[in-house]
Amino acid sequence: MKCTPNPARYADMPYRRCGKSGLKLPAMSLGLWHSFGAQASYDNCCEMVLGAFDNGITHFDLANNYGPPEGSAEETLGKILNEQLSAHRDEMVISTKAGYYMWEGPYGEWGSRKHLISSLDQSLKRLGLDYVDIFYHHRPDPDTPLEETADALADIIKSGKAMYAGISNYNEADTQRIVDILSQRGVHCLIHQMKYSMLQRQNEPIFALLNKNGVGSIAFSPLAQGILTGKYANGIPSNSRAATDKRFLNASSIDENDVEKANKLMPIAESRGQSLAQMALAWVLRDGAATSVILGASKLSQITDNLNALKNLTFTSQELAEIDDILR
């Protein structure tokens, strides 16, 4: 039986215009990186997606290699869409990406026309969709001319297989270059997806460039892979991803200096009536530079708890000064 979404789902979610475009994104989006693969409980995945949609999260972020195994997160969302949400497809923004390793041989990664178009065709089959709303080049390719990557993105948009083009993990110089090249081909670069959090601010200079060019932004890892939840304050819990799934995060990845900073931030969060995670999300969204943040979750309660950050996105000058002192 198909679900009946919450009729009040749009009441409390702020939607922000994505750069110089007509597309609005929810302030919080759901990422399907780790917890939506074939090894995950389908019922739990379904509960998270439906629960997120019931709370106004209309944007669901994927990549071709999300799982595990690769591709299975797209298959999971495709099944949920088909079984539960097909009547609401036009209320949703579905994004996917290509660029990281996906299959064997010389065409299974990076930024060639061959890889990008082939990968999107595979993604659409797994999702059971005719098009995605946003298609990203997932990482810069040092060996493929940027003009070829831009040509592929432009042709994908013009073919109708994606509505908007995006980039991810680009540095400042390459961001400007591909924005300009796409513009020459009659395509506006909609959005830049980049790592950004209280503890990872290296991409901050890119915000001014994006604003100048009318490009939106979306932050991934806004909780610094869990450090800004406070769960590593007293060591690595046995049930944490750093202890159980060491492909992308392990004990050596948990920087003690970052943990110390997170611990010092906790009293500020408490004074604001927020958890550390809620304050960290609010901080990313505080000034509108980030159009949206991507939430990662393994259960619905984490999503609904994070949504409470939206109740207070305002920081006093004193709070910001204290936070900067800690982060410095």
C-alpha cells in the first residue's frame, strides 16, 4: 500500500532558493551515503525516507557508488519511490553523481564524457526514473579536459536526463572555470556540493565565488562524520561507524584536537537550548551562504532530532566570537 504523506509536511521547513535559479531546496536534505545499501534493513530505509518527506525534506542526495555495495542505495530509493512515493515524484528533488570509482576498466571513474553519460544511464535504471533533478560531477579529473566534462554535463541537461547540473569537491579556481565553460554552452551551474562544517572550513572562500556567479551550495559532512555530535567525547563507542565500518572512518581518523574542540563547544550549545549536533547544523545554515545541509542518518529519530536545529538558526555576535575562538 502506498503511503499517505503528512498533509502539513511543508509547514515548518524553510526552503531556500538555490543560487540564481527557480529551484528551492529544503534547508535540510537527506543523504543516502552509508545507510541505504543492500546490507541495510529495507524497512528502516523506507521509514527514514518517508519520515523525512513527512517533515518537509524534499531533496534526496545520492551518487552512483553509494551503498554498499555500489549502486545499491539508488536501487533502494528506486524501490521506495515505486512502492510508496510514485504519486509524489514531482514534489521531490532527486540528485545523483558520477566521478568516483564505480566499475572496472578505464571508463569506470573520473570525468570523461564516456563515464558521465554511461553512469547516469545506469543510475536512472537503478532508480527507475526517466530523469534526475540534479546531476553532479563528483570530483575534478586531472586528466580529462574540463571542456569535455562540461560538454557532457551540458548535453545531459539538454537531453532531459537531468534538470540541473552541479559539481562537487571542486577547488576555487576549477569552480570558476567550469561555471564559465558551462555558461558558454548555455547551461547554468546550479550548485556546488562541498565538505563544510565547524571543523572543516577550508572551503569557506568558495562561498563568495558562488554568490558572485549565482551558484547555490550544499554542505556534506556538516557534523564532521559524527565528531560534532559529541559521541566521541569519551573515546570511540563500540557501536559507532568508526568502530564497525572502517571503509571511510576509523580510529585514526578521529582527531583528538577536533574532539577537544567539540567538547568545548558543548556549553555554548547547551546555553542555546540545543544539542551540539543541532548547533553545528544551525551554524552551517546561519547566514544563508549554504543553501542546504545534507543529513546522514541510520534511523529516523536522528533525522527528526536534527530537524530541531531549524528552531534556532540565529547566533549572537558573542556566540560567534566564542565559537571562533574555540575553532581557531
